[in-house]
Amino acid sequence: MIEIVDINFKLTSEGIHLLRNKYSYQIITYEKVENSYLVKGKSVKNWIIVLTFGIVFLTFSIILLYYLISGLSVDDKSVRLYNIFGNGLIGIIVLAVTGIISIISALKPIPIIVIVAGKKFYKLRLLKNQKNLDEVVLFFISYRINVERGTFKT
């Protein structure tokens, strides 16, 4: 049978392998799985923290841009001012891009398959296999695990 590999899990004939640094640290056999749900969720676990850092970086880059542009209004300009201006622009661009990427990744919705096994539940984020969602669902169905679409309540 085929294997489906994502960033934090792998589906094989043995079961669901939970991965850390591409190495399996836990295997959930298909017999232990009681329920599974397909829900929408965020692409990162602590999305509020990532969103906050993104907003802080973007705000800080706008404030720095304001001070950098207001520094150009000085009448006596030296070569050092232009050197600081160029380096400041590089810093502002790096901060702004980092902030925008953080905001986008914090707000990006992705499909998550929640596996209920006993009293524990595991969230399998589909990061690489978002386009192959039907193949993942069919893989679960082939092992007699019905994936319910909708909301999951803990």
C-alpha cells in the first residue's frame, strides 16, 4: 500500500506515525482510533503569538520608516546620513517582510484531521497534502476509519 507523508505525520499500513524531525516518535494503530474529524484550523499552533509578533514587527518597521524619512529633512547632509539611510532601509524591509509573513501564516486556514484514540486526541495538520485531501480521506476509509466533516468538540 502507499504511504502518505506530511510534515508532522505519516500514514502507513502499520498506523499513523507522529513525526518529529522526520523521525517517528509514536505510532497510533488504526484499531485504537475511535473517531476522526476533518475541521478547518490555523497552520501554526500558537497563532495568537505569531500574529502578535507579526503586528509588532510591521508596526516597528513603519515607525522606523517614519524616523528615517524625517531624518532626510536635515539641511546639512553628509555621506554618513546616506549610509545610515541605506542600512536603515534594509532593516525596515527585513522587519516588514518578517511581519507580513508572520501575519499571513498566523491567519492561514488549513484542513486538520483530529484523531480520537482513547482519551487522547491528536491534531494532524495537512500542510503538504492540502491538495491531496481526498487521497488522505480515502486512505483512512480503506482502513475502516470514517472521517466526519464538521466541528470537533473536546
